[in-house]
Amino acid sequence: MIQIFGTDKTVIGLFKNYDELFKHINTKETAKLSEFSSRFPENIWSFVLFTNKRLSYIYYKTLEKSFSAIGRQAYEQELDLIEISRGDFQNPVQIPVTRDVNIQELQKNWCQDYCDNQGYVLVEYNHNFEPIPVMDPLPAANMASGTREISRERYARVHAPIL
């Protein structure tokens, strides 16, 4: 689970995973485009995966002359292309998709960067909410004989900062 808090500590949203958060952010950023119909907003965040088929269509129809070197390389090598904008839509990062590119990790980092940029607090909760015993006593001996009862404590790990 992922929970997002605003700068005033109000809950922005609760998401099952980064895929849901990613979709939420993309929807929010896409809505900005329709709000600014007279001019293109400069602070748009986007994460777009161009399949090679779509890239081929775009390349020949509109962008052949203005394609970036990385975009041209992806097209020529018949690779998909990821285009990431972090608020600077004029200078996106382009990444040809090869076997070693972890798209989900890139999306997760993009979501985290977005939240940081907006001043949001992103809290990731541990997925294991099963009850865990706090104390698990071990066999004990008599205190008079020089040994004492020993106990072991177990704590559930929670992957969330304290707010």
C-alpha cells in the first residue's frame, strides 16, 4: 500500500501499488493539457512508452527531421522508446528499451520524484499485515541456579517513516 500526504498533512490518495499511483499521476498531468488549451503548460510530467510500431508511425509521419539521436537510434534498432519528462517538457529523457531496462523501476522512481517535486509525502506500507507474536519465550531455568529466563522479542517491520 502507498499513501500520499499533501504539504498540509491531508491524505491525497491511497494506492495498492505503484502501478495505481502511476496511473493517477498520468491522469492528473493529462488533465493539465486540457486546462491549458490556449498554450502548452511547461511543467508537465509525463512518462510515455512508444512501442516500436508507434515509433515507426511517428517517425515517418511527423518527426523524421526533428527526431532526437536517441529516438532515431531506437527506431533504427527496432526498439521501443521511453520518454520521461519531469516538469521540463522541452527536454525529456529518452531511453531505448533493451533487455536490461527495468520499466517498472523507472516508473516507481518517476512517481517518487513527482511526489517530492510536489511537496507530497509518500509512505509505503509493508505488504505483510499478518499478526506477528511480540514475545516468544524460550525454556527457562531457575534464577537461583544462576540462569535466568530468556525471552526473545520480535517486531514487525514497517517500511514507513514516522510522520
